[in-house]
Amino acid sequence: MGIVRSISFFGIVCIVYLLGLFANLKSPDWDGWLGFFGSILGSIIAILGVYWQVSVQAKKSKEDAEKQQNLLREQLDNEKENQYRQARPFFLVSQEEINYGKEYEGSMYRKVMVKGEDPVDAMMLDDLSLGFHLYVSDKANSFSVQVPQHYLIINNVSTKNMYAVKVLVNYDTQSQDQSTGKCSSPFKDMFKYFVDPSEENLKFYDKKGEEILPENDPKKALKSLNNSYDNAISINKIAAGQEVNLCFTDKNIHEVWVWYTTEIRESIKLYFSTDGETTRELKYKKEDHLLENQLERKNKAGYDSNYTLQDFNQSKRL
């Protein structure tokens, strides 16, 4: 703007000067006028050229500075990601049918059948715990541990610990949209958001604080999601090299969310699902994983830890 004002001022001065010449000239001196206008035009072109060159140089310098800043930011992000990656444990998720009753049939029979004790309490107090890392959902039938039962197994095969582990399961298969052919699951989609369990029924919010509802049949979907959350199993720690068995109910599990925190306090959520009603094989779905560090860099408004430590209480352990 300063250069434009200078050119405008210079032009006004020239016009005033020319008007004064016209008032005093007796006959036109075309050679002089051509030389004068040529010098004026050359000066304007020179000024515009300098202005253009300075503008281009300033723009290039700004772009170079932004590229350098982005490069440094990318290097820092990569270093940070490498640090987080090294702290992330590797674990396997599967489901099997196991009969723990046989392992406890001696003292368990006496405590449960003779003394009438609760099987879970009896196993928790049993000195012959046999080293099992068995956790039971609050919704599971206490007597189910005595018979063959579906168990979700998490095997931490890495050298890193998992902390504040929360496992949610769903027994329903994903529904398919007839028009698009795509499978949808409120269980998969909704638990990606921030969960507020403080009220009787769950509520889901994005980071802006706006409540989110399931797209199809919200009332029915919220009831199912609430049941999944109430049926969740929480574990304070799954140590490196440790395998834990989780007892929910005696049904085939089709979807699983595993939420946990790493040793350097990165919150992670991983999603597993089966490919149909008959199979028990749970497959890890990489496209649905949520890694706090990566999402904070790419979309700071797109991730929350989804459960609070105030809501975290370890489930019954046998």
C-alpha cells in the first residue's frame, strides 16, 4: 500500500507540473515532451519492477520459512511417534470354550455344594488359585465358571505392560445396508466418541461438547450400548507376557473394543470383529483403531480417551 500511495502522489505531482507547462508554453516541443513522458514511463516501470521483485522475494521467503517449519514439525512428530510406538504392547485376542470347573472340582465342590458359597467368591478365596488370571463381568452368572464357557482371551505377547484396560463386547453381528451393501454397527461407531457414564444411560459427545446419537433406531441402539458398557470388564494391569481370560456370558462374541493406556500414558482403542455369525475368529480391524498421539496431530478435535479413571474399577478377579 505504501508503494501504491507513493506512485499516486508522484502522478499527481506530474499532472500539476504538466498543467503549469501547458500554461506557459507558446508552441509545442514534441521532442521534449516525448523525452519527458519516456522518462516518466520508464520510472514507473522501474518502480513497478522493483515492487514485483520485492513481493516475489517476500512470498518465496515466507514459503521457504513455512516449509522449514513444517519439516521441523514433521521431524518432531516422527520422533514422538517412534517413542510412542516403542511403548505400545502387542497382544492377541481370541475366544475359546474352557471348563474351569475341572480345575477347581476338589475344594470348589466342598465350598459351593456343601457350604453353599458363591462360586466366584469361593474361587477368589481359594488358596489353590492355580495362577489363572480370570476376570468375571458383573453381568455374568456366578455359576457359569463351573461349566464349559466362552472366554475372551487377551494374550500380551510383548515386553510392554497394558494399564487401565477396559474391554467391551457385543454379541450381535453387524447389520448390512441393502442399498449400499455396507455393514454398520453402533457398537463400533459410537464408542469412538467421548462416553459419559455419569447418568443412568450413556451419552456420547464429540470434543465440542455436542451430543451424538446413533443414526438408526437411537433408542434401541443406546439400550444395547448401555448393556455393553455395563457388561464391560476392567483390569488394572495386564503385564508383559501375561494372558488373561475374561468371562462375560455364554454367547459367541462378534465385536470387541479394547481400550488401554500405555506405559507413557497414551490412550489407545483397538477394534476386533468376526466375519459372520458362525465363526469365532476375532480379527483386528486396523482401519478403526484410535491412537491418541496420531489423532492429536492430525485432528485435535477428533479424539478423547472415552473413559475416565473415576469410572474405572477393576472387575472381579478369580
